Amino acid sequence: FQDTAARPSIRRRFRSLTDARVASFMTRVARIAVRIDPVPAVVTLTRDPDDSKFLTLAIAAGAQYVVTRDNHLLSLITDTD
């Protein structure tokens, strides 16, 4: 996140985004975040293998919900394309 927040294009778009605000946000996230490293390979999605990492992380973290607008992940609910 810090690398992305430091990009000139991002800073131009979000003028109130400063190094201090990014550092403060990262400190708050670090207090509540759970780091899972490495993420064990649990599942591979055949429709879109690039999405596997998100589902695998959710499983490893014991997530109750996955919030997404990705159609490949959403199709897992109904098993449709």
C-alpha cells in the first residue's frame, strides 16, 4: 500500500494523502491485521486461476465472508459462468 500511495499519479488525485497520513493508516492496520505468510495453497480455480490467491487467503485466514464484485468469484455461489 505504501508504494501505491507514494505514486505521483495517486498523490495528484488525492491531494490530502500525505506521508504522515499513510504512516498513520499503516500503524492502525498493523495493530489489527493478521499476517499469514506464506499463504498455503489450498485451492486452484480453473475459471480464473489468478483469483485463487484471494480465495486461498480467505480460507487460510478463516474469513467468514469474501466481499467482491469479481464475476468469477461470484459464480462460485451458483456454480454458473
